[in-house]
Amino acid sequence: MKYAIGFTAAIAAVTTGVCVTAKMVKTAKQNNIKKHYFTIEALQSDRPAVIFFISDTHRRLISDTLLAEVRQEKPDVIMIGGDLAEKGVPYARIEENVKCLSRIAPVYFVWGNNDHELHQQKFKEVLHAYDVTTLQNEMAVWDFEGQPIKIGGIDDIRLEKADYEAIRPEFVKDELNILLSHNPDVHHMMSEEEGIDLVLSGHTHGGQIRIGKFGPYEKGRTGQVKGAFFLISNGYGTTKIPMRLGAEPETHLIYLMPLKTR
């Protein structure tokens, strides 16, 4: 009788483990788009400026279904928050993702820590072949209906490649400024003096695998820091293992709302 009970318990444990693992794998394959609305006083247009933000793709091929949904929303620009790939990802897959995104709208990209695992010259050739604007401690200007919007992008903080001071002087407080950084620790480098309106980051995967409230990182979220709206994404892909629990994958449609439309 004792052995029968033990055997039954073992079977139940194995079954539960298999079911949980299957759910984690299924969750990691989800295609979620979250919508966010931020009122930006400096925006001069009569309509919202629409950004599609995706981060931490890693090994995933971006779903055709997701791309079709994004295309319907007609974003004005696409911003990639780093970790587009990692060591071992076929360059053909990287190119397919970049090609599909660039067909929707102009693309801006910052490096994440895993992007540095790639052959840098080959990686840059893929990006530049599709006119992706790459930002490594650099500033670019997005012309939105005649209004220049500054996009500052810094290299990876974790690898000590970030040089925020290189772009800090180029922000002008009364203009519309966006800061793109793979690592959300950029919040500690900022000050209100730059007049940054929006900060977009990823890196954390929302912890990727969480047990209840506990995980290696907090879940993705939005909020305000030093006068700017911020968004930290759970990211679209996974690293190490292709599973998620308690931190669903996500991409983002961001609507910058002019003050006059409210």
C-alpha cells in the first residue's frame, strides 16, 4: 500500500511538471501587443505620434500575425530596444526580422548586451542593408510632420559601453526628447535638466520565470522618472531557456498624445 501511494504521488508530480513545462513553453510563444498613451506637452502635431517598440527578440522569429496587427496600426516609427539576437542565432533569422520591421516603418536600434556576442561587422551590415538607424551613444532626429524629435540611444550599460555624457548635451529641454536604452538603469544617469519626455528599455524580461511575486527582476511596467514617462518591457523573446512563467512576452504600441487633443 505504501509503495502504491508513493508511486501515485510520483506520477502526479511528473504529470504536474510536464503540464507546467508545457504551459511555460506555450506562454513564451505568445504574441502580445500592449497599448500605451502618454500625453506629451512638447508634441506640436494635431494627431498622435505612434511608436512600435520591441525589445529582447533573442532567438524568436517575429510572428506574421503580430506583424500584421502592427501594420494595421500604421506606426510612424519602430524602435528596437536591444538584444535583437544573441550568439548562435542564424543571421538569416536576424535579417528576416529586420526586413519585416523595416517594411512597416523607419527603424531605430540600440545595442543590448547580447547583441555584442555577434560578429559586429556582419551584424551592422544586416542592419544598414535595411536602413536601420543604429544608435551607439549617438543622437538621431526623427522628423514627425515637420517637428524634429530627438532620439538619443546609448550602448549597453552592463558591458560598460554606455556613454550617456556623449548625448546629454544634445537634449534641449523645451524640445521633444526620447531616450532609448536597453538597460533601464539609465534612469540613474538621467536628470530633469535634459527635459527627456520618454524612456524606452527592456533587458529584464520581467524576470522571465517568476514564482508568484518573486523573480530575478521586476515585471515590465510604465511610470515616471525625473520628469519623463518610462516603459520597461518584458521583451518578446527569451534567453537561456525558451520558457516563461508569470512574465508574458510583450511588444508595445505607444501613442504620444499632443496636449491639445485631450
